[in-house]
Amino acid sequence: MKVIFIYTKQYSEKYNQIIQLNNQKIRVMKKVLFIAALFHTVYSFSQKIEKNEIDKFTGVHHISTSMEKISVGFGCSLIKNDSVLSLFIMYDCGSNVLTVTKDSEFLIRLTNAEILKLKVPQTAISRVVYGGSYLDMTFQLDSMLLNKLKLNSIESVRFDTSKFYITRNVSKNDSKKLQALFNLIQ
């Protein structure tokens, strides 16, 4: 019996060493994943100015930001040419072909219950790209609207199309990213 006990003790010591080695590897992997998650968080919150240049021919100062998610399949960016600031909206229509008519409203509900109304300046028809259908709209923003967007979080957005109206809630995380985007441009 004593021989069997010593024999199993030798194996259990080897297994303990293997388990300790594996635990060390797991600790190192956890640290690596933590650092990677930290960088991912910093990167995912990095709204940026993608273009900031003066046109050599016209002298117009052009600034444009990265596209940021409003909601699933819904994004926006800011474009500034000299003193004109525009909000560019892009919506993924899936397989639908949609139209938004001129002078219809794009509504933005803020967390303070205020509703901002942006008039669609021209009729927009979705375009088919890479097997999907996308709707683009561009709105001019004045300084008052921009300040409201800088100071208040967006709760939801809505617009009417030729087939139905589309309402999307904006998550708190996406709303914070959008506020950071609006604060990029003065």
C-alpha cells in the first residue's frame, strides 16, 4: 500500500506543477486581455477629424469628422466648409428602396425632452451599394442647434419615408459618442 501512495504522490506533484504553470499562463492572458480591452475602449471612443484642409483651388477650409453610430444601421458625421456646418446622416435601408421628400422633418429627441426639427433640404432617394440600400441626408446646422447637441444627449431620432416612419432609440453609450463628435468642431 505504501508504494502505491508514494507512486500517486509523485503523480499528484507533477499535476500540481502543471496546474500552477497553467494558472500562471491564465494570469498572463488575463492581463493581456485587460490591456487589449483598455485599448479597444480608447479606440472605440475616438471620434476624430478625418479631413482638415484648405482647397488649393477655391481656398475653402474643409473639415469632416469620422462617421459615428446613432443606432444599428444608422450613422452621422459633421462636415464644415468655411462657416457652413452640415450634419450628414446615413441610414441602412436593407433591401428597401426608400424616399424622403423635401421639407419633411428629421426629428431629434434630446434627453431633456426637447425635440429638434431639421428640414430635409431636398428629396433623398436611397441608393443601392454592395447589395444594400442606403439613404443619405445632409442638414445645415446653425450654432444654436450645434450648442444644444453639444450640451444635451440624444435619446432618439425619427424621420418619415415614402413607406413608413423610422424611429430609433439611441443608447447612452452611443449618445456620449455623438456628444463627443459634436464637440469636435467649433
